[in-house]
Amino acid sequence: MIKAIIRTPWGFMRWLRLAIGLYLVFVGITESEIFAGSVGVLFTFLALLNQGCGGGSCASGSCDVQNK
């Protein structure tokens, strides 16, 4: 299942999340910044699993706030 998610077509936002994530992981390692590294790992996993507002469930409108 994970292989199928990773092999789905990669759009611009997914590549951007991966680039930002890898950059922050690099900064976290080289500068010993735990927070930057943690956020980088998060962004990298979001890109690999194709989650987030650009490609996840929000794109289908399932996380809209309903009016009363």
C-alpha cells in the first residue's frame, strides 16, 4: 500500500514539500537544530505519503467548516 502511494504521480506541491523537508533535515543535522530537523522530518513524511492541503483530504472539500 505504501509503495502505491509513493508511486502515484508527483505534483509541484508534493515536490516542494519534499524539498523543504529535506532542506530542514539538512539544516537540523548541520546546525544541531532539533526543531528544524523535526519539522523537516514531518514535511518529508507528508510529501512521501502525499498528505497535506495540496494532495490530501482537504483538496476534496472534506474538511470544510459547515455553517449553521
